[in-house]
Amino acid sequence: MELIIGPRAYSTWSLRGWLVMRMTRADFAVIDARYDTADHKAALEALSPSGFVPALRVGGEVIWDTLAIAEWAAETYPEAGLWPTDPMARALARSVSAEMHSGFSALRTLCGTGPDHPMVGLARAATPVDPALDRDLARLVTLFRQMRGRFGGDGPGLFGARSVADAFFTPVAARVRHFQIDLGAHGDDGTASAYLAALLDHRDFRQWEIDAGR
Ligand SMILES: N[C@@H](CCC(=O)N[C@@H](CS)C(=O)NCC(=O)O)C(=O)O
């Protein structure tokens, strides 16, 4: 089984897919792909049908798109508990993961990652100022406070035990850190900041940073 990923310093979706696969505890190899060259698309399309990473090679097939990889992993490794066991918590974990997958466009655009704006290491950048970004950040704070308050319990994850949702929000934690965003200015009472700090402190993210060479 092989997971095809982009540059670890700034491929946010690769990080999500990799974290999900780590949660399964299955053995998998990593294939490093690039998307920062003039002619990278043809090479990516040879590895991933959509021309995007991550993609997972398994059993002679390729599964692409992080959500699909996460669902495949959850079905294939049920013992890993990738989604919460409680049905409503599970539905909401899927809601927030899907919202991350398709939303938060201001955060993605204004706090985008790239060679100058890595997810890893000590580089920091000025906080962008924009009303649309303010809306995204307020939404994130609300979501983190609600889900941690309802389902966090004793666990560090958004739904207590670590789940796909935590993998999906780890790149957000890295963006908040890199762009020095003060979530207190967006309604945080400390819950959201503590949650994001825990994501960056997780051993898998730390390993990702080491593998990224930072
Ligand atoms: N919806 C896709 C998004 C994947 C995506 O945008 N990946 C970026 C890297 S983070 C990529 O492959 N970019 C290649 C390119 O821009 O050509 C997913 O969830 O996996």
C-alpha cells in the first residue's frame, strides 16, 4: 500500500491523508510527488487520476481525494475508530470534516501554504486582515467550542478520541500558528487554541515535521 503525497512543508491535503493513514496503524509506504514545477501536472496525473494528491495505491487500484481515502480507511480498519462510535457524534464529525473539505475558502486563500508559508518549522508571517477571513475564523472557533464542549470529554480530539476530524483540522492549526492568528479576537475562550495546540503537539504531526526536514 502506498500513499502518494506532495511536499510535506506545504501540501495540506497530503498531511490530512497521511494522518488518517497513520491512525489506521497499517503499514504503508510514501511516494513523494511534486506540484511546484512547470510540467508537474502530467507526472501527477500518472500517479493520481485527478492529478491531485493525496492518492492511495492499494490492491492494484488508486483511491484519490482525502475524504474518499478517509472513508476507505474507516471501513477497512474499523478497529482504528476513525469516526466516533456514537451515531450523532459520527454524523457531526462527518459534517465538520466535509465543511473543512469544501469550505473555509478565505482561510485557504489568505492563509495559503507554499514554499514561503510552510506548515512546519519556525517561519512566521504577518496576520492577514480581511472580513471574510474573520468570518471563517469565527466559524472555526464556534465549531471547535461546540464540538469540544459536547463530545470532547476526556480525550484531546474534537470528538474526544482522535478521529478523521482531527486529521482534517491539523493543517488549520499549522496555518493559525504560521500566520500568528489570535483566536481570542474571534470569540475563543481558550478552547479552540488549546485544541489546535494539541493537534500540533501530536506525535504524528511531530513526525511529519521531522520528515519534512524542519
Ligand atoms: N479535494 C482534494 C484536494 C487535493 C489538493 O488540492 N491537493 C493539492 C495539494 S494540497 C494538489 O494536489 N495540488 C496539485 C496541483 O496544484 O497541481 C482532496 O481532498 O484530496
